[in-house]
Amino acid sequence: MPHSVAEQQDIGIHPAVRLPAGTHVGRVRLAVSNLEQSIRFYSQVIGLAVLEQTENFAQLGPHGSTQNLLELEQLPGVQPITDSKRLGLYHTAFLLPTRKALGSFVRHLHQLRIPFGAGDHIYSEAIYLTDPDGLEVEVYADRDHSSWRVEGHELLSATNAVRINELVALADDHWTGAPLGTKIGHVHMFVGELDKAKAFYHSALGMDIMTWRFPGALFVSADGYHHHIGLNVWAAGSPPASETDARLLFWELAFTNRDEILHTAERMQKAGYFQGKTPHGAPSFTDPWGIQVALVLA
């Protein structure tokens, strides 16, 4: 019989060494085919503010903040993904601070006449769109933690219908963009094998597996969140994203303590993963499908 999170504290499958409390997803950098086109989508549709822009690069974040959530880099030869899926990024997920904000976002999409998908995942309500390069984007709001449902030690997830009319009824009359408090809540990946994904993200990196019976997927996180990373094999057999594909260049795992970064890097190296670095100089590791995670100080 499912019960609430409030009734059970020991949730998930824990690795030998867990990531510390407060660890979360930081910024995400995407390779895009046309910077101006991508900026229009992420600013006018998703609602992010442009913080900085050069000829081939832009940083975006929530309105009223200097927080950099998303970096867009136009790289030579990059083309949109139009024919089939690629292993790598499934979607970048922007977490809005309230359900009311999500309602305002939905009303904004209606006003722009932009089609979207939707899913009620029990712990969250999510809206799905596709950017100009064929990369998916999620915009979502979490339900109160006390309403999340647990069966055994597993956090339950589903893809149920969203009550769109109920959301829109909560909305402010005017959407003014992604509000203060918006952040990247999670990143979801297409991977080739769940066992290899588990070895990288759970055993080596140190994330808890929160949900494991959702068909073809694992959902992993730090600090009791429903998921910071989604991993699925729904595109297994597809090629990994190449240098000519629009793609995820890296995502950041943000720590509150520099020593924990060093400990995590050492653990990853002992597990056999090569340490590289991002353009920002942060230590990074690449999973079996070319997905790069950078370890940074929040």
C-alpha cells in the first residue's frame, strides 16, 4: 500500500558513499545551430532573461537574478536533430517556484498558440516542449514534499493527465517570464544501458536511486529529491550525439563544500572514469554515452 513521504524517511537505494546534503544541478550548456533562434525560444517562450551575449554564446537565467542557468553556444557545423533520437540529452527541466507560476506559463503558451505535452508525475506537474534544434525542454512545478508517494522504499512516479484548466485558473493574468527562484531542477538523459548508467551515476558518482520500476528508466538524486537525473533506455540503439548534432555539452553538479568535490572526483577516478575539465576549468567526468558532468562549487 503506497504511503506518503512524511511517513517514511528511508527512501531509495543508497550507494556505498552518498552525495552530501545540498548537492543539486547547476548550469547546463547546449550546443546549438543558430544562437539567435535559440535565444528567441528560451527567452520568449521559456521566459528566461538574457544575462550576457556575444556573437556565438549566451547566458540566460531567471528574471530579477544574475544566476546563470543555461548557456547556449553556437558551434560550427552543428545541425538540428530532425531525423531520429540521439543518446545524450532527453530534456533540460526548468523548475518553477510555485504551481501558480506554472499556471501562468501554461496560459502564456496558450496565448502564443504553442503546442505542448504534459504529464502529472505524482510529485510534480510538467509541461513539455521542443526547442528549435529538436532538444526537448520541460517546465515544471513540484508538489509539496509531504504529498509524494512511497511504496516499499521506492518513490512512486507516473505519467498521468495534467489538469490544465485547474492550472490556468491559478494563473496571473500576465506572464512576465521565469520568476525569481526558477532553477534547473533536473536533467533527463537517453542512455544505452541502465546497468552502465547505474554504475556511473549511482555507484561511482554517489546518487541515490529513488525510482527503479518505471518502465525502462531510473531516477536518481541527492538529498532526497525525486530526481536530479533521469536515465532511460527509450532510445537504446540510437547513436550518441555527435559533434554535428545539437546536444548537451555538459551539466553541472553543484556542491556546497569544496572538499566534497575532491572526494567525489577521487571516487570517480577509482571507479575507472577519466577526469577532464570544462571550459570553466571545473573537474568533469564523461559517462559511457558522452554525457559530461562537471563538479562545481555552488
